[in-house]
Amino acid sequence: MFTHLYPHFNKGRILKTEMLTNLRDFPREFVDIHYADYSDGIVTGANLKVGPKHLIISPGIVRHEGRLYILNESTEISYLATGKELALKIRFLEVKEGSDLTVYSSEMVLDEQVDCNSSELELGRFKLKEGARLRQDYQNFTDFTTEYNTLNVLHTSYAAHGESTLSPLIMRYFADQMLRSGSADPRDLVFAMMCGNEGTVSRSMILHYIAGRMGIAYKEYTHVQIHKHLGRILDNVRSGGKARGSFSMGGPQRVIVD
């Protein structure tokens, strides 16, 4: 499970190998300073892979309440077809104070209560029908929100400067689709290249792109709303509606030539 270990070097205590190993493997000051301005969420890794009966979580790092939790080895959690929406969460447990170590640990849970409380972080969710196969081979950008039998990572929060942002998987998929669309709008090309190269794109950059590209005021949106707006931009480019221009609040405009 994800853990956060803190060794205690107190006078009169025996110096143990476990304490020195932790000090060796975790350059604490460096990472704490590096991620000081980051929000909570997935820092890197912790990707989900769907198996026939298990969800596999890859090694990774997550941030919660300013602490980094590390998963060193892949972990599996079994799932069943219930027809109900289930969320795979990291549930952060109460701190355990010991004489040598302070342990911040967690557990993986599949929960019917999909909304996360302050001690939880969602990795993905799904609603699997009996006899169906859970999949993650997305056919198009809209497919990320397919209700049944599809792994949904849209609600997963990734750590970024200031505030959490969307999954790099979603943003890279958007970039790929946009570059394939043939758009000549410089904003589309620049933003797509940013998503493709960086993966984890700051939330504010995504919101600024949406506002500028659609010709609307900058506004805070949920992950679901952001996905919807990005999908609308893709659809507009593909349809040729305003692939080389911008959106308008009133929709497509007519040009009258005198």
C-alpha cells in the first residue's frame, strides 16, 4: 500500500537498519521542496490496468495533505459485475506513532459511495453489467464518459501547481485527436503539443484554452464539464464549422457580403 515513513533519531534509542534504509531511499527535503506548491492528487504513476477479474495499480506516488505516499510495487484488487457504480479509492488511514517511525499508511477499496471524503482519493470508477467485460480501449474522446462497462478516469485528480487537474491520459488523447483533425488554428496546435509533451497540464491552462477557443468568459469547471467542452471543440473542428476560426456564444455566424 501507499506509505509515508518518518524515522525518529532520538537520544538513547537503538539505530535500526529500517530507519537508515528509509533515510537512504527517500531524499525527503528535496521532494518536499519540489512539490511544495502542488495540490493533492496523483503525482506520477498509479495507472490502472484492467484485467479479467482484477484492477492492477502500477507503482506510483500520490500527494495527500502535503505528504507523498509511495507505492513501490504493482497492486491488484478484485472486482465483480454488480451493475452498480463503483469507485476505486485510496483511503488514507490514521497516523500510527511509534518510537522509531511515524507511519502514514493507506488501503485500496472499491466503494459504492463514489464521492470522496477528505481522507480518500479516487483512481477510477466503473459500472459493470453482469456478463459484460470491463474495458479501457477508448474508441473516441466521448467514450471516456460511457456509462457501462468502461473504466472512467475522468474524476481522478492529478497533482499540479496550485490546484488538481485532469488525467494525462485524457489530455494526451485529446491532443492526438486534435492533431489528427487537421485544425489550422494556432491555439489548437499549441495546446495539443503542450498536452502531448507534458501530459499533466495545469487546470488554469486548460480553462484558458477553453475560454479563448470558444469565445466565452474564463470560468471554473468540473472535470466532467471540462471534458464536455473539449469534446465540443473537437466536434466543431471535425465538422468544419469553425475549424479555422473561433466559437461564438450564439453559435455559427453568417457573413453577409455586400
